[in-house]
Amino acid sequence: MTIATIIVALIILTGCAYFRPSDPDRNRYGGNYPELYSVAIHSLLSATGDHPVLVIRPLLVLVDEDLYGRRLFFYSEGARMSATSLIISQKSSEHYAYFYFLDNFHSFSEEEIAMFSDGQHGWWTRNLWPEDVVQELKERNSWNQPINHDRLTRVEITRRKPDVRAVSDEQLVEAHMEIREMLGINGFPMGRSDMIRRFILFAVDDFGRSIHYISLGHFYGHSVIHFYPDGSFNLDIGLKGHLDPYNYRDQLLEFMQQNNWNMPLE
């Protein structure tokens, strides 16, 4: 059973809405948990907030809650990476949601889903998740323990992923052209707008550095690129490819450390 098949089944079972491509609300989350949606779109590499192919709202299902108000939830939007995940949100206020960056999710491969799915219904509830996976995720997120405020990342609550640009369109085009040259990609010429759309902003640190996701196909696979605050880049240390689409946390942490993430600028 493919992820696309599972998502279609869940649409039928849960009543998730289908939208025409021209519908202005097609990538707007209309469910009951915008605070959890906001955590999801800022936690998962390549997340856009809507399904890239099926033109449907993402599926978000609350799974569990601890003594301190943390919430464990299921999220799926059919993204290029982390297409189906369990995520933990630490807390939320009227305008903001909080989570432990890079420690708050577990993404499943299609093979894993097939192992614990009953092929019918109800498999995304807590009773059918692998217990060892759930327990390990909870331990990483201080489940039933006081919140560690030093580990919190704060994001604004929204119902649509903000169209935030950390670097200019011209800099994205320049980066894309240099990547193509470095990797020897000589295929069909790509338009400027297509180059820009290939970049998905993932995170910006306290000093203005940014990391973007980009898919480079069989040449370099799932990849990330690091930009300095002024939009410049160094592909020698600032481009990492062939990321594992589900278990990329350690790869990403190493990449961020290599690029002095969240360290004062020299």
C-alpha cells in the first residue's frame, strides 16, 4: 500500500476536503488544530502545508496528551520527505506554538506503514502505532515531565505556511545555476520561476542564516543548502545531498554544526 493510497483512504474515512487547484483556500488548514499544524510545517523538512499532487488539505489527527498538556499527533501531507509522521507539540498560547526543534517527530517509510496498518481503518490511532517508536519519541520530548524551556522553539500559529523569503529570488536562481553546474546537470533548460519554486525554506537561525530544502533528483537526491544572512553561499560546505527521506535528523544536525548554526557571526 503506497502513501498516496493511504492518504486517499483517509480522506474518505475522515472527511478531509478536496480542493480544485484554483481554490484560494486549497492550501489553508481548516481543521481544529492550527497550533499543531503550525508545529508540523516548521518541524518537517520539505513540508509545504498542503499535498503537492492530490490538492488536498493535510491530515492531522490528535493521538495523545500528557499531564503537562503536550500533544502527540499524526500528520501527513504527502511531502517529499517525512510524508507521514508522528509529532509532539510542547505547548501553545493564543498566538504561538512551541516544540523541541529536530527532536519532536518520527517519520515513517511506506514499508513501516505497511507493517502496522490493518489495511482498513483506525491504524493511525495510538493503539496501532509501534510502541517502541512512540515511547522513544515521548522520551525525547520530556513526556509527563516539566517542559525544558531552554529547548523550546517558538512559531506563530497559522493556517497556511507563510511565504517567507530568507534570501532573494535572484540569489535562489544563482544558487540553482551553480548547483547544476557543479553536478553536471545539463538537461532541459529550466525557467527562473521553476528554479525558485524548487527551494523550500526550512529554518532561519537567530543570526539570519537559513537552510532550504531542494530536490536534486538522481543527481543528488533530497538535499539542503545553507545561505549566509546576506544570501551568499558556499557549496563546498553549504550543500548536502542524499538525505534519508525519513531519518535525516543526524545528517541535518551534522550539516548545521558544520555551518556554525546559531553561533554568533564572525
